[in-house]
Amino acid sequence: MELSEKQWEKIFEILDKYRKEPAKTGRPRQNDHHIFKGICWILKTGARWKDLPKDYPSYQTCHRRFQEWVKEGVLVKILQEIAITLEEEEMINLAECFIDATFSPAKKGDLKLGKQRKAKVQKSWQYLMLKACQYQYSSKVRLQAK
């Protein structure tokens, strides 16, 4: 789902309220709007921060700003504003829904396709299912032999 112009305006108003004064030394602060779009890309795709396309600011900058905005409650305010505008546009009813991400799986880097250690394999559900099937099959064979 893409955000409407009205929603983007509200998001940018919130970002502008929390904009920090540029430091007198060091690098100039990156554009909040561009960084927010990079953060949205990460949240939408579920990709790792390192995989952020070159169209956005560096992944380190986006991640640092994401942490800053989470700590200051900026992202919660943005999420609330989006929910309110969706309700005003009659796309959702806030009395009948809630916003939660506890069902989202966490990504843990590259998948390891190599051979697993024996101790690790024995804990997998595939291994347990195999053992259960083998037990069931061996029980049937023993019963038929009698």
C-alpha cells in the first residue's frame, strides 16, 4: 500500500517538528525525508540494513536515524498519524483493529546451506518427524512379523 500525499504531508510535518539543529562541526545532517523513505524501504522489504539500495542515504545513516526516532517516539507518532488518516479516509476502523508486528519473523543474515552439526540437526522438526515416522514404521513391521 502506497501512502497518499496527505499522509506524506503529515509525516513530514512530524519529522520537521523533531528536526535537530545541524551541528556546527562534522558532516551536514542528511535530509530527514529521504532517510525516512529509506527506512520505509527496509521495513517494507524486510531486507538487512546493508542491502539498502544506493538510491537512499547510507544504510548506517538510515539505521542511526531509525534508532534515534524510535528512542524519541517519532515513529510511534507517525504510525498514529497514518492510522488516523486511514480512519478519516474510511479505509480502516480503529475500534476494530490494532497495530502490532509481533508476528513478523526476524531476519538473521545469510542462510547457512552447509552441513549442520549433528547436535543441531537432532533438534530440527524435520529430524523429529523422521524419527517419529521411523518408529511408527518399525512398530508396524514388528506387529506384522508376529
